[in-house]
Amino acid sequence: MAEMKKGFFYVRNSELPILFNYVVWAEGEKKDITKYMGPNAGIPQYPVTPYKCANCGFIEHYAEPEEKWRN
């Protein structure tokens, strides 16, 4: 397993209407959230996709590449 990094989720408004209110993961502390706001924040933000097991209901979240939601 690779290194795990601490971060937090937050709702991000996208430039594209279809991605409006997209949940992203950002590395760091939630108390510093203002560093992550704005289109030119310069801090990597990764869209999060949850997957649910059809049998037991277990949910896992995966961070997609940042460029997936920026384009």
C-alpha cells in the first residue's frame, strides 16, 4: 500500500454547469480551506467518486485525477 495523506472533502463549484457542486478531496487541514478556493488557487483538488457494494452496502471513495474535472 502507498503512503496515505491527510485531507478533507468539500463541495466545489465548477466552471462547467454539468459539474456544479462537485465534491473534491484536498490535502491539508480543513481550517485552511480559503487556500483552496477560487479557480487559480494552485492547490491540487481531486474529484471524489464513491462506489457501493451491491451485496453489503460498503462504500469506498476514490480520488480521480485533478484534470478530470478541470477540463
